[in-house]
Amino acid sequence: MKIAMPVADGRLCLHFGHCEQFVLIDVSEDRKVVAQNEAVPPPHEPGVLPRWLHESGVTTIIAGGMGMRAQQLFQQFGIEVIVGAPPDDPAQVVSSWLAGTLQTGGNVCDH
């Protein structure tokens, strides 16, 4: 499993399309983090980020907010989308999600 999270200033970015970079976290079959890398995304245009993350092997994306069209594009690539995550440290967000304790709120994106 590979999880992607949009980040800005080292924390989960609430606005998916406006992030400085992505943190890509590899998780083993027994749900343990085995690697964490940062990647600079290509310029934000409709459909570019879902394709890029799919080609990077991402299976899940955790974000604070994401528009419905972007969510649909990720789902077309077979990528699970989790929205409403808090703007915390990416490692903490993933650890909470893997433990089943991640508290998500509403999708902070309204488009």
C-alpha cells in the first residue's frame, strides 16, 4: 500500500490542489510504515495529479479537502480517497488512519 498526502510547511495541506509537495508513505502488508518520501507534484491542472499519483503507485490519498471531480478521477484510477483529515504531521495522520483512530471532519473543499 502507498499513501499520498498533500503537504505544506510540513503539515497536511487542507486544500489538495494548492500543496507544495506530497508525502508518499509505503506501508507493508502488516500495516507498518516502511518508507516515507517527499515528491514535488507537476503543475496543477485537472486530471494531472490523479494520473501522476497512480503512476507513482499510490493506492490511498488522505486529504483535508478535495473537490468532487478530483475525487472521481482518483476513484477511476482505483485510488481510495479519504477527506476531512486534520492539518497535522503526515506521519501522525497515517499512524492514526492505520490504527483506525483518525478523526475526520467535513470536506473543507466546496468545489
